[in-house]
Amino acid sequence: MYLSSEDLYIKNVKNAIRAIKLGTKKPEDTNVGFNLNKLKVVNEPMYDDLLNDYKATLKEYKEKNQK
């Protein structure tokens, strides 16, 4: 099964967000910005949703790791 570029960007961003939440990767290791920027060109509403999820995840990550 082949994924469209849009599906691939969405999958990569969702997996990166999951990895940050689980603590298996740091935000700087996930390459989310690249995939979000590519997704913005293809599907802006999904970009907005995933960007909001990513921002919330970053906020949780920073709060958790400041202690």
C-alpha cells in the first residue's frame, strides 16, 4: 500500500507527537517542523490541528522536564 505525501506527513507528525509524549524522543530529534511545513502546503486545516497538538505536547514536555 502506498501513502500519499499528505498521509506520510500526517503519519510522521502523529508518530513524533506520540514519541514525545512517551518520552522516547526529544522534540528536537523528531523533525516535526519539516513535516508540518510540507503538510501546510498540502492540507492547511490538518496542519492547524496537528500544530495545536504539537504545541500542547511541547508545553507538557517542558513542564514535565523543568522539575
